[in-house]
Amino acid sequence: MQLSTSKETRQCLTLELVYMSESNEKITDDQSVDEQEQQTTDNEQRSDLNAQFDGLDNEELRELLVAREQKVEELQSELTDAKDARLRARAELENYRKRVQRERSQVREMAKADALRDFLDVNDDLRRTLKAAEDLEVNDTFMDGVLLVANKFEDVLGKHGVKRIDEVGVPFDVDLHDAMMRQKPQDEDVGSDVVLDVIENGYRMGDRTIRHAKVIVSE
């Protein structure tokens, strides 16, 4: 009875081994060509490494390991430096782009200010004409036409942010005014360096003075 059982056990083991062998062959057959090629490459690389280290004692292997660690640290340092250089280059490029945009904007503003400055005298002449006509008998239709043109000039200047500098009684400001002369004020309460009168209007465009106002300043 025991012999029969042992015989049956061997038969079961044999069948199991045959089944496992057939399963392994099936798995191998089912592997893709890429996987087989990759496995072949890995095996070749492993063989090359083994051949490279054959015949080396422990001390030589330790020195080789230390050298490889140093090489890894050097490569990591180079990678960090490369990343830092890339970030600096990107920051410099962004700063350059902003600077170019700022310079272009300044050039446009200067060109616009130069163009508008040529029309300021015309606008002033129109205003002086209107003021002088107040004491003269001039055809109303004609004066209406002059007033219309003067108002159009004012609209164009306002569209581009140009404002007139014509205030009196304000402190003298070298950024806004050009002192043509100084005189003693009639009002004793007025201190020194106060704009008493505007001889010629000035103009500003935004933060830029495109023409200083010619003024009389108190002593």
C-alpha cells in the first residue's frame, strides 16, 4: 500500500514538472520580440560588467566604487550648474525683453510729444485770436469758425493726455515753469517764488513736460 502511494506521488510530480515546463515554453513563446531583444541586451551588458570586474580584489573594487561615486557627484554638480545657468539665461532674456518694450514705449512717447509740440504754437495763436476778438467787432460767423477749430485742437490734445500749464498763484516749479522775470507782488501776503502771471502756456503729457510755461515769478 505504501509502495503504491509512493509510485502515485512520483507520477504526480512528473506530471506537474511536465506541466510547468510546457507553461514556461508557452510564456517564452508569448514574449514579444522587443522584450527578448531587451533581455538579450541586458544579458550582454551584464556579461560585459562581469568581464570588466573579473580579477579585481576587494581593495580595487572599493577604489573603483569610490571613483564612480565621485563621478556621480561631479555629474550632479554639473547638472545643477547647468540648471542655474539656464535659469539665469531665462531671467536675463526676460529682463532684456522688458527693457526693449520699455525703450520702445519711451521712443513712441517721445515721438508723439515731438509731433504734438509742433501744434502747440498754432493752438496758442488761435486762443490769442479769440481773446483779442473779444474787444473787436468781428463777424460772429467767422469767430464761430475760429472757435470751432480751436476746440478741435483742444480735443486732439486732450485725446493724447496733453494738459495746459497756465495756473497762477502756485509755487514756482522748475519741472513746469520757465521764469522769464521776477517782480515784487502787489499783494504783500504773497510770498517769494510764486507764479504771478503766465506769459506763455506750458503743456504736459502724462508725467512729461513737453513745453515749460513762461511765467513771471514773485521776488
